[in-house]
Amino acid sequence: MEEHKIVKTGTTTVGIVCKDGIVLAGDRRATAGYVVMKNAKKVVPINHNMAVTTAGNVSDIQLLVKLAKAEMVLKDLQSKRKSTVKEIANLFGGMLYSNIRKPSMIPGIAAFLLGGSDIKGTHLFSLDPDGSVIEIDEYVTDGSGSVFAIGVMEAQYKKGLSLQEGVKLAVTAINASIQRDTASGNGIDVLTITDKGMEFVIEQKIETNLA
């Protein structure tokens, strides 16, 4: 497969730590040198209290998410308890480390932001393509449009944001990226995670009309 045919989620994704939970957000565009999908969901629940945002090659993302879900079920059955967010972050980290280092004609590139809740509270992790696992205590952005989103976050983020304020900031950051990054666009999804559960608070398609 030629490189320009690899389907990628060019992507802008955002994760925000709020005083009462986590906000995850992403755009909807997938590309392969051109726009191949306008409704690519990049905020993906992996169980009832954890979700990831996705960036990278779509094939790698899909495989790693499926494997992580299966491994999580097995782990919970074997340990007879629910996995913590940190344990799942480390699970993803190990898989990403192996993914990018395996011999292949096509580089395996995938990255995730993992948000979730467990008995210790709510947590946000950045899971990079090289397998690094970093816990985030404020905010993080990822993907080709992250340079634009991070500017908004840097200017507007304040420690102790409410969940509603976090949602508003996430939308502002994603919109800023959509305006500037050609690989991001077509919609926005925003998911909130609290100790009471997860909820998609925004699932919005954005039409782009050419004059």
C-alpha cells in the first residue's frame, strides 16, 4: 500500500482535567492525502467508565483498541476486580511500544488520550506512539492540529475549571484547530467522565460549503 493511501485521522484531540471530572474531545475528519471520511469518531468509549481519543493510522488505532478491550475483560476476570485507569494506561503503553517497533513496510503510528474514573477518582493520561505513558494534571492536546489547540488551552485554561467550563474550552480549542489545520474538521465530539459515569454532551456534524 502506498503511503498516501494510508487512512489517517489527521486529528485534533483534547483532554482537560476539571475539578469534577475529565473532558475528552476530538474532530471527525480522516484523510489519505484527501478527505476520505467526514464522520470518523475519535472519542471512543472502551468500557463504562473509560474512553480514549485517537490519532494516527486508522488501522493501527482500530486494532489496538480492540486488543485493549479484550485484554481489559480478561484482566478483570482474572483479578476479580475492575482495572484502574493507570493499569489500562500502562496496558496501552506496552501495546504502543510494541506496535511502533515491529518490523513493517508501513510504520505503525497511533496515539491516545485516555480518560477514566476508578476508586481513586478521575484521571487523564497521554499515551504516545513511542509507548510513553504520562499522567496529565491540567490539559493535553494531540494530533496534527494540536499546535493550534494548545495555544487556546494555554491562554484560557484555569485550574479548578467546572465540567461545563471544560466543555466550553474544549469546543473553543477544537474549533480553533478546525479553522487552521486542513487535516481536522467536519465535526466535534465531546465526552465528559465523572465518578457517576460517561456522557457524550456534544456530537455535532459541521458542514463545510465551498463558495
